[in-house]
Amino acid sequence: MKVTNAFNERRHKLLAEGSIEPKYFAICDYGVTGVAAIIGAPNDEAAEAFYDNVIGSTSPLCQKFGCTAMEVGRDNAVRAIGVGVKYYDINTFEKVAK
């Protein structure tokens, strides 16, 4: 499935209007002190799976046990992104199935 421009335009319009509220999850990687990433996702399981499978970790503990995602508010997500934590939105990545 490919994320289309129409989908992205509709999503951005709804976000701008405030019709939908995005959820933000802080990722705790066992090999990183603090927050490893902020991920916009529908739930914590999707955020964890995205980090484990797409971003990946160099930490042996995280590779063995996976990461932990905790929902954070928009203000905390913006603060974390402001100090250099990377932000990923799973809805903007293309999914390719063959």
C-alpha cells in the first residue's frame, strides 16, 4: 500500500482544523539514556513495532527485548523535539508489500 498525496493532504487538513488529535509516544531504548525518539502513531504497540523494525537499535538489550513506548502529550513531544530528539510519523512512511 502506498500512502497517497490525497491521504496526506486530508490528514494535514484534519490536523490543522483540530478534528483529529495525533498521539505521540516517547521511545525508551535500553541502550540510550533518556528518550531515543518521538513517534506519532495510533497506539503504543504500533510505535514500538515501528521503532524496533524500521529504525532499529544498536543496543544489545533493545535488540533482545525491544523498546518501550509511553504516550506523551503534545507539549512534551514538542519540547523533546526542540532539544534534538528525532521525530518520526508512521503515517508518512510508505509501506511496500510484495
